[in-house]
Amino acid sequence: MNSLQIISIILLTTMQLVTPILFIYWLGFTKSKSKINTIFKILTAWPFFIFIYYAGQWSFIPFYLRYI
């Protein structure tokens, strides 16, 4: 395995596992100052989840994790 493959696996893992976990933490465990801020947070995170669901690379990460 060359260094380019290793870097691509690290980037895929970060994009498909770490970033959604950070979004979930941001949505669920941080306080919003107003309802508009809460709506903004949801509208910011939701498109990313949709993108990962449809366009994510599921060959390195188990397929059934896409439903979690």
C-alpha cells in the first residue's frame, strides 16, 4: 500500500466517521442561544448527512454504518 492510498483511507474515514460525530455533538450537546440558531445548525448539518449517505465511499467503512 503506497502513501497515497493510506492518505485517501484516512481522509475517507475522517469525512465519513469523525465529521458526522462532530456534527451530532454540535447539534445535540451544545446550547443554542435562539431557535433561529438551532434551525441554522440543523440546516448546516443535514445536507452533509444527505451527501454522505448518497455519495459516501462505503468500500472501506462497513455498509451498514450508513444507516446509523
